[in-house]
Amino acid sequence: MISIIFFIFTLLSSSDSFTPTKDIHLSCKKIFEYIYTVECQLPIDLQNSDIVRITSKNITTNLPLKIAASNMPEHFPQGVGQNFPEIEELRIWWSELKFIDRESFTKLKILKILDLIGNSIENIPTDTFYDLENVEEINLYKNHIKTLDADLLIKNTKLKKFSAGQNEIEEIPKGFFRNNLEINWVDLIKNKIKKIDIDFTEFVNLKTIGLSGNDGECNFNYGIKAKYNQTIDEFQEKINLFCGN
């Protein structure tokens, strides 16, 4: 079964005046995994457009949505959460996306997966993810992030997977995962990490921590990515010894 959702993209010209509103067809299909879901793809090249708002004209289904885009501009479009609060998965891959903030994800109350791999994000304001109460996976792999605020994930109590691999991060601050007691997978490979101020033994569900490819001696893994079997206590001893605690 194929369904169509219509988005209205409002564009800005170089003179900052609004161009006429243009209706863009977003192709969606109904798929069955554990439940019926609608999966959507942006079909057009938007790289030269400055999208400032997305609004819904017609939605043919109230099933959970999965939306994927690989053609987003620098600024996250307004109106995604307000008009599509039923999104469960939002994936923006290999785009020019550079700026995100709390407004980007407001009202996405049932979002479970946020995947922003391969973009140009440099800074993430502290409260960016505060409205994502049910998010289980955040993927920031291969951006240009230099710092992670200690309070960035304090509202994401259901978070299980976190990736910020292949960025430019130098430190994981104290308390960064303090409210993420369900966390089981952490990917921080290929950064510039030299200091980690976290006691990973507090997280009983942890199965994998990736630190390989970082600068200096803070360059080893735990769990399925590790070269050698080790307990979480043995891994923590290495963190204390080699990662600046």
C-alpha cells in the first residue's frame, strides 16, 4: 500500500523575501515490521534551497512515521514536530545540516530514533534534546562537534544507544550519562578524547563502549568491540589510568 504525504516548503530568496509556497510530494510507503509503519523519503534535491518551514497539507494515515532525508540545508526546518508529532524515527543523513536546537525537535514526544550521521553540526545547545522524552537512540556520528555539555542528555532517561564517533570531541564531562541508566551502547571512536570523567561501572546494562581511534592512550574498547575480554571494572581501571581521571 502506497500513501502520499504532502509537505509545504516555504523558501527564502537571497533578498530575504518569500517566494511563492510550493507543494512538494513526499513519497511514503506502508511497511510492516512489528507494527505497520509509514516510511517516507524526500525525493528532491534541496541543497540550493533555504527551507524555513514545513507544514502539513494532508496526511493520509495516522500510523507512526519514519522520515529520512539526505538533502537538508544548513538550518533545520521549522514545524516538523508541530505538524508531524507521530514521527518515531527521524534520520537526516549526509547533508549540509549545521544548526540544531530545542525548537528543531519540539513536540516529537514519541520519537525513538534520532539519526544525524554525516552532517556539519559543530555546536549543540544544552537543551537541544530536552523534549525527546522517549528517544532511545541518538546518533551524531561524523559531524564536527567539539564539545558535549554535561547536561545535554539529562532529559533522555530512556536512552539506550548514543553515538558521537568521528567528531572532534576532547572530553566527556562528569555526569554526562548520569540520567541515562538504560544506556547499553556508547560509540565515541575516532575523536580527540583525552579525558573521561565518568564511572561506567554504574551502568548495569552497558555492553559496548567504543573509544578506539582517539588521540593518545585513551584508545580502547569494551564489550563486542574490544580485542580482549574484560570486566567493566577492568575497563574502568583503564579509563582511570589512561583517560585523565
